[in-house]
Amino acid sequence: MKRDAIFIEEMESPLGTLTIAAFEDSLCHICFGAFEETKDELTEWADKHGFSCAFHSGNEWTHKAAEQLHEYFQGKRRRFDVPMTLLGTPFQQMVWKALQTIAYGETKTYKDIAEMIGRPKAVRAIGGANHNNPLSIIIPCHRVIGANGDLIGYGGGLDKKAFLLNLERV
């Protein structure tokens, strides 16, 4: 499918403003911050994946994602069902698929994820794939913790990771 437009919607959340991005047919990116703050990040992401794009006002997928994220933050939703397009390497795709199997309120270690995908020595690479997760919260990389139980690594900041894990423990 041709990728020449990205539809953008901002939403307020307990984590601050989120920018939700979608293609015409699916959700593709969530950024921490308002669009003006994240426009360069989105443009760089699009360039990295070989397409240039124009930004437009939200569409049905940004609206649906915003609704589901609001429900999630209110404790009313545990799973998301918005169509997604995940652009990444085959390894990243495997990691992101594994992350989606971690149940709401549970955590796994980086080593657990490495073993789940059959790459037990790829613990550091799991961290890299998590860092490049384009759909934070919806693909729950916040549920991955250090082997000793410590919160380590989260693109939005450890305070946001702690908030999300606490939200899911209630």
C-alpha cells in the first residue's frame, strides 16, 4: 500500500500529551509529546522506512486508538484491537509480537523475551527492539523489566513505565 499520508491526532493522558499516528488503513506510531514536539521524530521514522509523507488531521484509526487509550487509562480496557502496521526488521517484528503476549498486569524480563523468540543470548538486542517499538503502550514494552526486577529502559522515561505498571496492578 502507498504510504504518502500520516494522519495525526493528539490526546491528553495521565502521561501528558500523546501524538497518535496512522496510515489510511492502520495505526503506525505513538509518540510521547505534542505533535509540534514529535514531528521531527515522525518524519525521521518515515524517512528511515523509505517513505516521505504529508501530515493530515486524524482519521478513524487515530480516533479509535485515542478512545481505547482513554479506556485503558481509566482501567476499563486491557487489550487493544486497532489494526497496526509495524515497520521494523524481522527481529524487531518477532520481539514486538512476543511483547503482545505479555498479559495485562504481568511482567517479563528481557531474558524471558529472548527465550520466547528462540534467541536466548539476544538480551541486549531485545532492549534495542523495545526502544524502537513504534506503538508504546499498545505494544506493551513497559511490561519488560530487568532480571533483578528493576525498571530499566523505556523510551518515554522510567517514570512513565512505573506509572503504566502501577496502573495495571490496580
